[in-house]
Amino acid sequence: MKGKGKCLCGSVELEVEYASSELAACHCSMCRNWSGGPMLAIDCADSVKISDETSVVRYPSSEWAERGFCGKCGTHLFYYLKPNNQYHLPVGLLSSEDTYKLTHQIFIDEKPDYYDFKNETQNMTGPEVFAHFEGGE
């Protein structure tokens, strides 16, 4: 399944191929600080094509990840997991004609009490997420 998106000012356009139509909600403190709430993201693996990389600012938010945003308008473009060469894009950035389903939540142990999603999802704590990416599960 392919999709397209662009930042608010139109300087950066993205073409992606989704790994699936499943969404994840990340409740980690960094995602909430970055976006003001949980990050609702779709896995695009390594299939992201960026039209104007010169407009993209990549912030190294940890040893293993970068967060990308448009340097002109500030739109959040992606969370990039360096060891896996894997992009996760905020779903709101992409065309709304596509059908998505919220299937899992990560860093559920960091989720504040002031919101909940009604969907039945697979939930993982921070330690479970790190174990999964390190090949522990």
C-alpha cells in the first residue's frame, strides 16, 4: 500500500510504502514532548522517498533514533530507527483516504492518566519495547 504526504508549507513531500495499515500509539515521554501528545505512527520501513532533503532537519534524539521535521514550517515528518533503517511517520501527515487501524500501543507504562483509547490493542511497556528491538522477543 502506497501513500503520500507533505508538510504544512509544502517544502517537503514524502512518498511511502506502508509495511501494513496498522498504527501504533507511542506514549513515551519524548514523543509526548515532541508532539504534545502520543505519536500515532505508521511503519513505512525503509521505503520513504523525500522530495527535498535540504528542508529536512534531523534531530538525533537518542543513540539509535532521529526525529525529522521541516526546517521551514516545523511539521513533524518522521521518527527514524537507525539500526533498522526504519521510518515511522505520523499518520496525520499522510493522505486521509487511506484506511488505518490502531492495533498497538508502546511505552504504555509512560501513558498519562488523562487520556485513553477505546480500541483493543496489544500493549507493550518500555522494557518490553527495548527487549523486542534487541531481539529478546
